[in-house]
Amino acid sequence: MTVIISAGAAAELAAEGTENNPIILWENLAADGAWEAGSGTEIESARFLNTESTYDRWIQTYSGSGICNAKVDLPVSRSFNIACIAAHTISDEGAAVRIQYSPTGGSPWTTVSAGEFSPTDNSAICVLFDGAPSAPTWRIRLSEGTSDEPVAIGALFFGNRWSLPQRIYQGYTPPITPTQADFQSNVSESGNLLGSSVIRKGSSAVANLSHLTPTFIRDAAWTGFQNHFNEGGGSFWVWRPTKYEDAFYGWKSGDSIIPTNTGPKGYMGANLEMRLFDDP
């Protein structure tokens, strides 16, 4: 799990009083753009970054100087302040990552305020940065790749931060390690364990949201997310951005979101039952 926060983004969250409120990125504002790979050799198309799939991935070898990148040309210039990545192998190659934008569709490139970072595992990454100038072209740049294996990335979302109005104080179990594992065991006739192999692993989580105002529940941002989630769309979930590096990519695993009246002042609550992609 990797959460990178620029000083400016941290100050903005603190000023809003939302530094430890959950952040959800469900609307990929680069989904209507055209992806193109650069440097290295493309094995699977960068167009797969436009999907929400963790199975179909952009796969590319590094150039001789250890660099590869993929850019998205948007139909119109847009400003973002968050980028999230899931289902990747960046840590395996020991690569460094930069999120960059260009007002000219190419060189020169400017790195967002979060700067360069190197993930220590292959779990989800969320990068929070100061709002960058509106630009028509954005990219992910990988450098210092040292492995002979190509890099793979399944999901890359660009968007703007959406913080929930309330923190979660209790009733939430953060999946620090995978909480679900399907495995096959070999046991001897005398009952001794000979060995086990994991067939599939992942995590699940339930977030109980409370004290949501009727205005928030009926706002276009919430209703858009609720429809997206209930239809099985993927989204990024960051529980406490400035306290823990709990970033996950997930989708609906149980009941649909159905907001319910929970008390006085019209407060409402809703449960998010999520299946989380977990591939450290």
C-alpha cells in the first residue's frame, strides 16, 4: 500500500479538516483519452490503462536506459490532483515513478508536486498532489528499471479528490494483509501437513458510513458513485490518507449501497461491502 501526498495537498486536506476522512476515486477522468506508449517495447497495449480491469494490463519492456512511459491525450485540457494505480509490477523492477503533464502534448514535461517515488511493493498506489495547471496530455513515467522482465499496470485513474464528510472511527477492519486465501493442502495418511499452495488471494472490507447528511446523499457526486459501485465498477479506496498507507482498488462484493435513515436531523448511513484487489 502506497499513499504519496505532496506538502501542498496535505495542507489543503488539513485546511478542509478532511486529512483523515476516506477518499474515494471512482471516476476516471482520463477514460475518454487516447493512450500511447513510449520508450521501451510495448508488449500489451497502453490502451488497457483505459479499462477498470486488473486482468488486462499494459505491458512494456524498459529501454536500454531503464525508461518506459505511457501518455494519454485528452479530448480537452483538464486539471487533476490525484492519480491512482493498481495491479502493477513496478516494485519488482525497482523502478521510480513520476506523474507528469504537458501543455503542448509532449516535451517539455512537468512532474506533479508529489515528485518522484519508488513503491516498495505491488499493492495499490494513490498519489495526491497540488492541483496542476489544466493540460491536454498526461503520462506515467517509469525510470531506473533494472529487471529483465517488463512492467505491467492494470488500472491507472486520473481525477480529483473526493473526501467523504465523516471519518470512520470504529467498525472497520483494515486489511493489512490479505484476508481471503483459497489454497490447496496436501495431507499424509497419518494426518501430517505436507504442504500448501495458494490458488487465489485477496481481501474484503466493509465500511460503515454514518452521519451522512441528506444533502450529501442526494448530491450528484454521491449518486454517481453509488450507481458506479452498485453496477460493479472499480474504484480506489483510501481510508485515512495522512495516517496510514491504506490504499486499495476494489469493487462491490455483497449488497448494493442502500442509504438508510439512521437518526435525528435526517442523518443517513450506508455500507460499502468491497472486494479488494490484493497482490503485494
